[in-house]
Amino acid sequence: MSEKPIFERDPADPKRKEINPLLKLALELGPLMVFFFANSRGEWLVERFPALAELGGPLFVATALFMAATAIALTASWILTRTLPIMPLVSGVVVFVFGALTLYLHSEIFIKMKPTIVNTLFGVVLLGGLAFGKSLLGYVFDSAFKLDAEGWRKLTLRWGLFFIFLAVVNEVVWRMFSTDTWVAFKVWGIMPITILFTMSQMPLIMKHSVEEEPTK
């Protein structure tokens, strides 16, 4: 029998390894912190590493380092867990594509639109799945908790709408405010909003949780 895809391993799979939650958080937030630091200290970095001057202004330096940090985080995740979570993987692919376009065309628009593209993609996939009677969020989070069909449907709908909301917010912020404001909001705004939204779904999760069947 063939193995499951690397991003869908069964939690009981002996090849699957768990890592410390703080380390997992660091791998997820690390690239964003690198992006924020490089954008805010771009000139300082160029002074110490003159080769970075070839990239252009602070945002371009930050984009290149963001791509490198994302690659390192995904590689570390694979080495430590032998899995690649689907959402960080998709986000990473978009980072590489839009980051490369940003650097090659020397245009800030592509990296600024990356969150819009990623969140719209996730939102459309989740809401589109519901339109065909599929609660796709269950395939992503089934290893984290067990819900009944109605719970997965409601949670998928809420997350789908939330991703669309994040896409709209990103468009508003990058188009109406400065680059530094957009970077700060991307790092310090989106994460707290996402955490609050996730916590707000706990009553729904608790209400629709089902007990796992005992293994024989």
C-alpha cells in the first residue's frame, strides 16, 4: 500500500514526529519576523552586507530574506516532523513565486499582493468545497480534533469567510497606507486577529466534538 502524501500522514504513523509547540510557532513566525526586521533595518543590513545593495531598497532586501527564511522553515519542518503542512506549504510556494517576481521586476506590488492571493485561494477553495458538499477543512484539521459533519460544515464556512476577510483587509492596507505600515500590520496585526478568530471558534468546536472510536 502506498504512503499517504507527506502533508496528510496519520497522527499514529510511526514516521510522523511531533515537535515542541514553541518550536513549531517559531518556524511559522520566524520568516515574518525576518521580513519585518529586514524592512525596518534595511539600510543597516546593506551597510554591513554591501552585496544586498544590488537588491534595491529595504522592501526588496526584506523580500529576499523572507524567501530564504521561508525555505529554511519549511526544510526544518520536514527534517523535524517528516511532514509538510499543506497551508504553510502553499503559502511558501506563493512566497517564492511572488517574491521572485518582486525582485526580478523590481516592483513592490507582487509581494504586497501575496497575502491577498494566498487568503483568497484558501477562501475560495473552502467555500467552493462547501458548494459541492465537501467540508475540506476536515481534511486539514482532522488530526487535531474530531467534529461531526455539521461542525465541520460550519467551521469550514467560517474559515472560508475569514480568509476572504483577510484578503480584503490586506488590499485595503497596502493600497491606502505606507509600506512600513503594511509590513507592521502584516506581522503584528494579522497574527493577533487570526488568534482571536481561532479562539472564538472554540465554542463551536466543543459543541460539535465527537469522541474517537476506541482502536481495536
